[in-house]
Amino acid sequence: MTNLWLAIDHANDGLFRTPDSSDIRFELLDLVAHAPGWGIVVRPAQGHGEVRPELACAGLPDIETVEELIVPTRSTDAVKVGFEDHQAGCAPIAQAVLERLPGYHRVFLEPYCARPGCLDDLAALAERSGETGIVLKLKVNDEGIAAIERADIGRAPWVARSDGMSWDDFNKRLPQVRALGAGGVMVGRAVWGDTGAAGQDVLLKTVRERMHSIERIFA
């Protein structure tokens, strides 16, 4: 299974509209379906087009308590959920999430805190799960990188998230992110969301170029 993921599960549908009112999600699905080594992150209700199930990930709504978790009808081999428990910490809610999402080949856990202690606990959980279990999705802005450097990530599998960064900012961080141990990326708006008033053809060309740039770093 891949470690390079293009995310189109954002809740704001308007972000996917080009100036001519086209919805680019269909073209992005087709692009990933024909891009070796890439997977797609979609809302469960969206479907994943021609992308094979092992290269598709269901992006679930973020939660603050495990009771908020929406367990979808399974149509993908991977699932992703973002969370932050302000009281019990990250590891207990992560364990509870895993218990409610059995059968997935991969579960991407996206903690919204940057406390090294929580990252230590989650990394230990991910490392015990092996290569086909838990993958952490970690922010790599200044705060995120500082937390990763302080934490004991060890050999836990993790991918970088763009977390609202521009493409230029995200891209320039990727060599450092790779050196810190990231196996890949799970990236959305940094790749497809900042092309301004570009039409669909220019936007898709830009997305392809950015995907190739990421591929070269993680080759």
C-alpha cells in the first residue's frame, strides 16, 4: 500500500470549484487512478471512482470524543480520523477508535495536539501495529516539526499533513520531513487548493507537477 495520498475529503465543497464552476474532484479521482504509487482520501459517501480499494482511504469527520465517531460502511482498505481529547489525552481515544474500526488494513490517526508525550504514546501504538496497521498523520508546520523532534517517534510509520500550508511552504519542508522519518504525505489543499483563478486544465497540470515533485523526494 502507498504512502502518498491526495486528500479530497475536505468538508467545504466550494474549495473544489474552478472559476468556470467545474467540480475538480472527478478529475482528481481520475488523475490518482492513473498515477502509480498514489492513493486517494475521500469522504465515505463520495466513492473512489476507478481507484482500487487498496489505494482508497475513507476520511472520517474529526472527533473530540469517541462517541462522535461515524463508522462508515466499508468500501476502502484504509480509513483516516482526526481527533483530540482534551481530558484523557490522545492514546486512550486512539485505542477506542481502533476498537470501533476493525478490519481495515490501515488506520491513519491524525492527532490535533502536538504534545510530545502524546506523540510518544501514539508512536508506540503505531510501531506495535506493524506495517499494515496504524499510521500517524502529523502536521509539519513549525510547531509540528518541533514536536516531532522532541518526541520519541522511533520506527513508527507516519506521513506528513499540510495542515493549511501553501504549496511553497509545504514543499520546502519535505526534505527535512523525509529526514525526520516520514514515509510519505497525505496532502490536500497544498497541492490542489492554491492555484488562484486557474482554469481546470491549468489546475490539473499544476497538481500533476506537484505530485511528481513529492514523488522525487520520497523515491
